[in-house]
Amino acid sequence: MWETIAGALITGVLTLMGVLISNGRAQAVTETKLEALTREVREHNGFARRMPVVEEQIRVINHRISDLERKE
């Protein structure tokens, strides 16, 4: 009877250790992916902030070109 209890306890402890190790690795992978996604979102946000400025500059350039073409 004691052998059965000891075997069950050892099996339970080893299973718990395996689960904890597995979860730790999975958490590390998740954190790495989250950091990569965060970096990509920040890059995209920077691009999204700059685009209206670039579009306005293009409009100004197009007006200047039109004015120059009319003068010729």
C-alpha cells in the first residue's frame, strides 16, 4: 500500500515539474512574440503619423509644378 502511495506522489511531483517547465517555456515564447508585435505596431504608427505630412508636401509640390507650367 505504501509503495502505491509513494509511486503516486512521485508521479504527481514529476508531472507538476513537467507542467511548470512547459508553461515557463511557452510563456517565454509568448513574451518574445508580443515584443516583436509591439515593435511592428510602433513602426506602423510612426509611418501612419508621417503619411499625412508627406501627402501635404506632395500637394504643395504639385501646386508649385502647376504654377511653373502655367508660367511657361
